[in-house]
Amino acid sequence: MAAHMKICTVVVLLFFVCFTSSVLLKSKKIQKNREVSKFSTSDYNYKTEYLTQKIDHFGFVNQDTYQQRYLIADQYWDPNGGPIFLYTGNEGDITLFCNNTGFMWDIAPEFKAMLIFAEHRYYGTSIPYGQTAFKDPKKMNFLTSEQALADYAVLIKHIKSSIPGSSQSKVIAFGGSYGGMLAAWFRMKYPNVVQGSLAASAPIWTFRKDADCDAFDRTVTGTFRKSSSACVDNIKALWKTLNTTASQASGLSKLSEIFHLCKPLKSADDVTTLKNWIVSALVYLAMVDYPYPSKFLAPLPAWPVKETCRPISTPLNGDNLIIGTAKAMNVFYNYTGSTSCFDIGSGDIPNLGISGWDYQSCTEMVAPSCSNGKSDMFEKSAWDFKEYTNGCLKNWKVKPDINWIETQYWGKNLSAASNIIFSNGLLDPWSSGGVLKSQSDSVVAILIPNGAHHLDLRGSNKADPVDVVSARNQEKKYIASWLKSP
Amino acid sequence: MAAHMKICTVVVLLFFVCFTSSVLLKSKKIQKNREVSKFSTSDYNYKTEYLTQKIDHFGFVNQDTYQQRYLIADQYWDPNGGPIFLYTGNEGDITLFCNNTGFMWDIAPEFKAMLIFAEHRYYGTSIPYGQTAFKDPKKMNFLTSEQALADYAVLIKHIKSSIPGSSQSKVIAFGGSYGGMLAAWFRMKYPNVVQGSLAASAPIWTFRKDADCDAFDRTVTGTFRKSSSACVDNIKALWKTLNTTASQASGLSKLSEIFHLCKPLKSADDVTTLKNWIVSALVYLAMVDYPYPSKFLAPLPAWPVKETCRPISTPLNGDNLIIGTAKAMNVFYNYTGSTSCFDIGSGDIPNLGISGWDYQSCTEMVAPSCSNGKSDMFEKSAWDFKEYTNGCLKNWKVKPDINWIETQYWGKNLSAASNIIFSNGLLDPWSSGGVLKSQSDSVVAILIPNGAHHLDLRGSNKADPVDVVSARNQEKKYIASWLKSP
């Protein structure tokens, strides 16, 4: 069997997802027929605006422009210099981030802040050259974090010059996941534009040549172990059991039946697809292990990792292990019970920016990823940058530069940075690449032991653990102090 | 007569020069037949090296590379982590900066520092796509300050990974004029790479929409007034006198004779050329008003402004004013006495990067420039950005963005910056756009009242005024403290 490679790609809603695939860079997507939450109507009251932006901020020969979408809410804003809270959009439709960053909405009245949610270029409706860009690598050339940050800087300048009363407004950036990385980098590169940043679950140190490639999977494993150590042992044993069963006579049809697959498994590749499907769920679950029912990419119960582990929380093997795992998968893939069979190899999430993130992963955003099968519960897989590069050349005709992000965004040397909060929920596998220790008095780490992926950015909830309540209070204090300083 | 527009362009040797021209962007160059100092042989001992650099650091589609030249001197370096002093090359052949930044050579032994002089892309021998680039706007696209800074960051990473003992070496950036701007911006944008910067005579606030367009000419005037107030009054009266004479019968031939021109004046445009030639000298003189004889672009006596003013230091008018001015011009254009006639309309300086700077002036580096003829001694001329833009579109097919530099490099808000010295000689007209007040404990201004354009970067000299000696001592102390901090 070919070595399996881990490929990290990003799915919307402040989520990064690691896909396991035997075909490099051919991202497996979450199955189509499970319910997804709908964001076509908003919980919040905002206006949609557009700004004409240069497609290339770093050159002058290409004078093309595109329309950047941004959402603006000024009902809480004090037009006598009240602050601007800017969400630095990440890889997806900006309405998703707008509707799922309740913290900004919760605190806007208290700070008398204007809210702006800026869409990241090449996502949502803000696509230079339109959808055809994704079929023409040359048109993708302007999809970089640097261009996105320049968009945000120009947008803020535009706001300040066009909205009366805002010219002296201080700007605080907010972002989660890749959006959190952008928020931090925005403060680092454009402190003239932004007074301070809350970078929630921002794994800025994942995208480095020397990153610990197994750290992500180890953290997923740790989050599951917190719920049940037997659960972890079972999952660790699962992969071999699946392989053994698959190699037996009528093993494929047995697996297809147990997992309620719409299309029966027919080959070793299909078994890999099944394993990817399971891995995706496990990774997602660790990221969204929230203390209350949530409805991001899937409707889930409170503490979904615990729920997932329930059918496999005693030592199992053979068919019992497979049957238990199939039950466990129902939590992530069929919590409402409305799905009669699973289409494991296909599926789209509305408003996903998968193509865009694939390109970013093939250029700047290279995250070494591997599993050792010992300190993590996944099948062993190595990090092979050469194969990764070949996949990128094939798919996008570009060569990733694994050193660039570290050079451009200061690597582990943040001593010259200021006014950045790095918050991390420790249940979240992406915390493994986050800034977990304060770097100085004004570049501070806030840890949320019982928090998953940027739980702190979500709206307050009665079920919130005390550590996220405390984190949000600390964040508010830092923001208030930044706004007071000159 | 058409309105005369001031065009600022930059000549090598850490000099910016303002040219006055009736033809926008058709830079007048310094005449050919006067002696220039030779830099083909070096005063210093260095090795020449090359690094393969990406032509486009900010995109991945274009994988082209070029050879960046850099000069390296390690004879003073302590290979057990001694610091690296990096000159961030500006618009010209790097050997010029290497051979004319004596301060770095003077202090290298004391600091046990390695010296590196990095050539700026599109100057010297470091030209992406070679000389043909200057004839193809598309190939000029990668001539930006951002790309140059990225080159320097990548170069330092290369040095540290390839020279044993240097991986932990701290880097201090040095630069004068545009090179000083780059040194400051390098620290601001890449503090992970550079520990601190000495930005000498770096007019970072000149390149702003809201810059005081007359400040430069006012400062030239002030420097002349220090030598002789009658000199300023005479120059102020000169332009009308020249116009009047030119309009008289046989006025043109009279002027041609008095100024010893090789080709007699034939038209109003030729008179403009003559005036440009005079203005260039006056501006240059203020910039290189050094306390000892120097030989940059022209061999000059000590305090050349005073020498220039000598023939026009009593109230003059009519022919006497013209005759006096012609004598004054001999200081700048013919100090050795070897020139029998002046070719005012042509001339090249070896190793000039005029084309490159023309392009930069037409993209990022827009310096509003004007004269009012009242607080300055020049002919009145307005700043017309529209006409400027049209010239750029005509010559380079690019449109300047007068707002970009301020957005990208923090404008007047340097509160988040650290470890930068902004030194300015107050005789230097470019001090008008410099940082003349300390912005914080670690972003400090050093003023040199008797200094011209980055006098402090030059090697020490017995004739140095006490203020430049003091400035260099302060600079050394700051550098030492940066090197001591973690």
C-alpha cells in the first residue's frame, strides 16, 4: 500500500482540517449529504459594501482591480472617534465569519465600536478575475497573505477617509485560525493601521520547515484521551483492523455494510478513502469540541468528542471495534439521524474556499504534517516535502516555499512585536502551532484549557467553561488598554 | 513659457538630486565632460559574491531568478557570533556605497563585525532580466522597495545558514539617503532579521501626498543663506534676469558666452536647460556641503557652498549678476579648471541608476516638489500630480501611487518601531523630509547642524565638525546597546 500522506487544508468557519489522502493534494471533501448549517440569513444586522482594490499591491504594471466585499455594522459606533473592530477575513465567505464571531458583536456596544468584516481575496465574492481564476494559475498569482494584508490596510484607509468621524478611530483586528494569523501579522506589518490584535487559535508556528510535523495529531489524540483513554487505544488499533478486514474475503462488503456506505468499497483506494473519512471526523471533532451543541459544518452535541468516544470507550477488537467506530462516526456525520447512508468520497460544503486554500498550501502556507502512530492514534505517515512539491507543480504549476513565511512573519522572534493577544484553546489541535507563552508584556498568550478552536471568539453561552469567560475578560482588558494608549 | 515642473530623481552616492525640467520626467543629467571620481579600484578589501534570488518574492507563478551581487569583508569579524553590519544598498552600483561608507569600515574592528554591502535590484550588476529590462515595463515590475527588502532578508538568511559561526550573529543595518530609508524600513518590516538600523539622511517623510512640497528648496536656500544672505538674494533675482536677457536681441548668444557653453543657446527650451543646470548645481552643493574637499560626483573644495557664493556675495544685478553666477558655477562644474566649455544638456555619470530611479519615482517613490520663489530662492513652480502621472504613463506605462508608501511604511506613526537611529545633517535639503525628533526611547533622532547629506556615514576626517563626531559616538553607543540586548 502506498504511503499515506497527510495534507492539511482549510475549511471555512475558522477551521483548518487535515485530510489524509493517498493522492497528494487531491483533497478529500466532507460528504455531501449531511446537514450543514445555513448562513444565507444573518443573525446580525450589517450592511454589505464593496471596495475597488488593486489586484497587485506589490507591482505597478498590472493595473487590474477587483471588488473586495466587506460587511459593516455601525449601530453601536460612537461617531466621535469610537474604535473600529476589524475582522481580518480568512479562507471563506466573509458572512460566515461575521455570523460566527459573536464575541465582536457581544462587546461592540460596550466599546461603542464599528464592526467591519473584510473578505479575504479569492474567497466568497471577492475573487480577482472571477471564478475562472481557479482554472488559470497565472490569475492565482495574487492570492497571498501579503496581498490580503495590503487589502486590509487599504480598506481601513478608505474607511477612515470616507466615514465622517472615523479618521482618528483606533483599529483593533480580530481573527481566528488563519484569520488570527492575519490579525497578528497585520499588527506586525502595519502597526500604523492597527492598534492591536486578538489572534485566536492562530497556529503561526505551524508553517515552518522545522515545525514538529506530528504535533497536530498528537494534540488530537490528547483531546480524545481526555474523554477516554480506551477510546484512543481503540482508534490506534482501528487502522490495522480495517486493513485486515479489508483484505479478507468479503471484507470490503462487510465494511461497506457496517459503515452504511452508499457506494460499496471496491478497492484498496476506497479503503483509504474510508480511513480519510474517519480521520477527518476525528480531527474536526477535536477542533469543535465545544461545551454546548453547535452547528458549524455539522450539527453536534455538547462535548462531541465524549459523545463520539461513548461507543468505543471499552477495549474492543475485530468486528466489535469496527462496529463501535461506525457508531462513533454517527456523532459527527449523522447526529440528526437523517442520513440513511454515507457517501464518503465526495461532498462539498457551501461557501468553502478549498481551491483557494489548496493554492495557498502550495505556495506560502506549507504545514509539515505526519503521524508516527505511537504518540498519536493515527496510522503512521511521513512528511515528504518533495512529493508535496511535485503535487503542487502538477496541480497549480507552482512550487511551495517552505522558508518564506518564517522570513516574512518573523518566525519565533516576536520580540519587536507589540499589542497582540495569542489565545489558544488547548483541546484544539491547532494549538500545537500556536504561541502558548507570553513573549513580552504586550505580546501575550492566553490559554483556555477547556476550549476548542477559538472558542473565545464565539458568542457567550451559559455552558461556557470558566476559563473561556476569564479569557474573554482578559482580552477585553487588553483591548481597552490599547485603545487608551496614544 | 510652460510651467516648469520639479522632478526629483536620485543620483548615486547616496544623493538625491532634484532636476528642474520643462519636460516632465525627462531627467536632465549632469554634464558629461567634467571629472568624476573613479570607483573602479577600491580603497577597501572585500570579496564579491552573488546570490540567486527570486525575481518575485510576492508571487509564485513567476519562478525566474536573478543574481544579486553583494560585497563581503570578514577580516575584522569574530566568527564566534560577531555581528553583521549590512549596508542596504540603494539606487546605484554597490561598490560606490561600499567605498563611501567609511563609518562602517572605521568601526568594524571595534565591533568585530562582518561587513556586507548588498546591491539593490535593478542597479549595478544586479539586474533582473538584464539591461533589456529597462526597455520593457513588464520586466520592471519587480523593481520595488518591498522586493528589495525581501532580497536583503533572504540574503541574511543565506549568510547565516552558509557561513559557520554566523547563525546567531546579530545584524545591524546601515544606509544613507534612500538606502537609509531601506535600513529603517528593514527594521520595521523584518525585525526578526535585523536588530537595529542606522538610517542616515533618510527622508522617509518626503514621499507622502501631504508632504510640504517646498520644504526641500527652502532648505537648500537656508544652507546658502548660512554662507551669505546676499548670495541667496542674488540667486532669487537671477531667474528673472536670465529671462529678461534671453528675450533681448542677441541675449542668447550673450548668455552662451558668459556661461562658456559648448553649444550656443537657441530657444526658450535651451534657456530652461541652462536654468536646470544651475539649479542642479545649487541643490547638489547643499547636499555635499562637506567640511573638507571631496570628490563625489565632482571634485569640490571644503565648504563648497561658501566657495560658490563668493563671486555673488555682494548685491548684483543685470549682466554683473549673470557673470557672477557663471563664476559661481565654476566651483561645482569646473573646480579643477580642466573644462573649457560646458555641455549643459547632456552627460552621464558612470554607474548611475537613473533609469531605475525614474521607474521608482513613477511608482512608489513620489515626492511632491515645488518652489514658491519667496521662502526659497528658486523660480516659482507648482506641484502637478496629474501631469506627473501622465509623464509616467507615457514613459513607463505605469501610474504612480502617492498613497502607498505611507500605508506600507507607517507614515508618521512610528510608535511601534524600535531600534532605529534617524540621523540628519541640517545643511542637507533632504533633512526636510527626515525624522528630526526622537519618536521614543529607541527610535531616536540625531541632528548634525553642520552636516550635509549623511556626513556621519563617511569615514572620519580631521576637518569633521564636532557635531558629526558626537553623532558618530552616539550612534556607536546605540549600536552597542542593541547588540547587547537579547
